[in-house]
Amino acid sequence: MSQLQSLRGMVDLLPEALHRWQAVEAMAREHFQRSGFGEIRTPLLETTDLFCRGIGEGTDVVGKEMYSFQDRGDRSCTLRPEGTASVVRAAIQHGLLSQGAQKLWYAGPMFRYERPQAGRQRQFHQIGVEWLGADTARSDVEVIALAWDLLASLGVGGLELELNSLGTAEDRQAYRNALVAWLEQRSDALDPDSQARLSTNPLRILDSKNKTTQALLEDAPTLADALCDASRERFEGVQRGLTALGIPFQLNPLLVRGLDYYSHTAFEITSDQLGAQATVCGGGRYDGLIGQLGGAPTPAIGWALGMERLMLVLEAAAQADPQGVAAQLTARVFPDVYVVNRGGDAEPAALALARHLRAAGLWVELDASGSAFGKQFKRADRSGARWAVVLGDEEAKRGEVRLKPLKQKAEEFTVALAPVAAIVERLLSP
């Protein structure tokens, strides 16, 4: 019988890696709580129409990458390819928007049928925030600052913020007309994907990775030229706010993001920690999305970061600075105590002792093998624990336990099995 394997692009997260993920998630949770964002958890499976209406049928995500199928009720269902549309759907469905502005964050798996590569899988994971009901330039600045500060606190180096304004729907339509007219005169010079997008989603051509198309676009009309006075003034307000906070940025007129629902501010935060610039966070304003999905017209802004890409960046940062924050955050953690035990009287006593030590807040590994003490001590050394707690039948009969330091040269000593508080005090001592 052949061995079963996970599907391509669906990666198992094993305990050692998952510990690092949880450390990042805990740091993110602290930042979100301090900024007044509450967690929301939405289903992995939604109606396909949610993403067709929200993301846009002309996007690559909807057209090429979604995992969609008919369920037994003959409904078209899709594994969520991103988090924003689901959060907005939940806010509308449960009447959250009638309670005022909503500051929400989420974390979890998303699904896109893409070619797997380093930092990008078909099941990938995002952490994101959505501020529904926020309409000012200052809210844009606050949300961007939250992402910037989180990444900096994680020890990510070489951060760079790229910024653009997509303006209003009217601005984008005017620009779309000008861009299409310009590109149609040069369509033969476009790569095949961009030629196909010319009639479906021309703004996505600006995000082309084809070098020939990129060179051509250097002379193309820019969205900045199509912004109305109000949009231009709003964008200048965002730039002033970021400057006041000391957050550096670069304007990128080709930054359009990959989803149709964006408007006004769009941004990406990159890091050079992997050598080349790699995007670790992206987002922007989406004032029209809530109305598109059946809610009252409501302004909103948000962002998401990809965990797989972020973990690669953190590992590179840890190697570059072994004493830095990223290294501390991603470092392997070890038990406080390894309980070495053997014998008919010792083993139940060791189980009770381990339980009490865990209740006192210690991380305790209890050897349940019943093997010789020599083998157990070798496992204790490999575990990385600070202490070995040794309990054999003789110790159990005397009501004692031996404490043996494992990470420093020091003599072991014997203490009474009770009270446990005295053992805990010794184990926590420097």
C-alpha cells in the first residue's frame, strides 16, 4: 500500500515551527489589543458569489486561483482566498456596522491554486486587520503605523513602505480610459497576460512582473495625473501624517494591489532581509466594498501579512543578528524540568510530582519509558531542560527527590518530595 502524502502546496506545520508561529501571533495579538482591535473568526468556506462580487470576476484570484465546488445542495462554495470579504460579510450579516465603527483582526488559513514556491503555498496563512467605518486620512496613517510597528517589533529589518492613491471610482474610470487608449496603441509590445487584461482588468497591467511590459509602462500615464483635487488633497494628508510619525515611504505610481475593491490609499511594506525586496504586508482602503456586498455604504481600510513569507524573513533576520529580537522570538524553547524515574514506587510518585510542578507553571517532560537511568539521562540532556528531577524507588520510599542541574557544572542535591513549593523554589532559582 502506498504511503499517503499531503496535497501539493498544503504544508504540515510541525511543533518546532509552530512554536515560532505562535510567538509571532502572540506579538500581533498584543499590538492589536493595545490599538483597540477585537478578534473575529470567520468560516473557511463561503459562497462563491461573495468573492466574485467582492474581489472582482476580472481578477486572477477569482478567474484562476479559487478552490470552488458544488456542494450537495448544489450551491457553489469556495475556500476563502483572502480574509477581507469574509470579515465584511460577517459584519453585515450580524449588524455590527449599526453599532458604530468596527476595529477587527483575524488570523488563519487561506487557499489559492497557485504554483507553490518559497513563502507561498496553496494553503497559506494570513494575519490581518480591518477598520470598518473609518474614513479619514488619519485612520489610514494609524492602520499603516500599526503594521509598521508590528513588523519592527518582530525584528524585521530593511523595511520600506511603498504608497499610492487609487483615488475614487470616478478617478479610476478616467484613468482607466486614458491608460487603455495609451496601451491599445502599444498592445503588440505587451506580454500575453497583459494583452488579455487589456479588455478585462487593465489596471492590473501596472502590476505586471514582465520586464518588457515594466519598461513600457515607464512612459505610461499615471494615476496621480487623474486624481481629482479632493483625492489629491486626501493623499497628501496621508503623506503628512506618516512624515509626522517618522515613518519613511516611497511613492509608487504602479502600485495597484491585486483586488478590485481597493480605493484611495494602497500600500505595501517590503523587507530586504531575504536579499531582494520581499513584500511582507499589503493593504489599503476599500470604501466601496461594503456597499457592493449589500451593506450600507461604509468606508473601510485594512491590511494583511502572509505568515509563510514573514517567517522566512524572520529566520533571515535571526541569522543576521543572533542576539536580536527576531532570533529571540524564533529561538527553540526548552523544558524547565525533565523527570527521570523508574520503579514500581517511583513511577506513580513521579507522575504526581510532574502534575504538581506543571500546576505551578513549569514546563515538565516526564520520561514514561521505564528504561534504564542511563538512557533517561541521555534523553534529559538532549531535551535541553535546565534540571533533571530524579526519582527512583529508594527516593520514593524516603520521600525525597534528587535535583540535578543539566546546563551548568554544579552538584546535584536532595530535597523532600513535600512540600512541592520548596522544590519549585529551588527549580526557579538562578
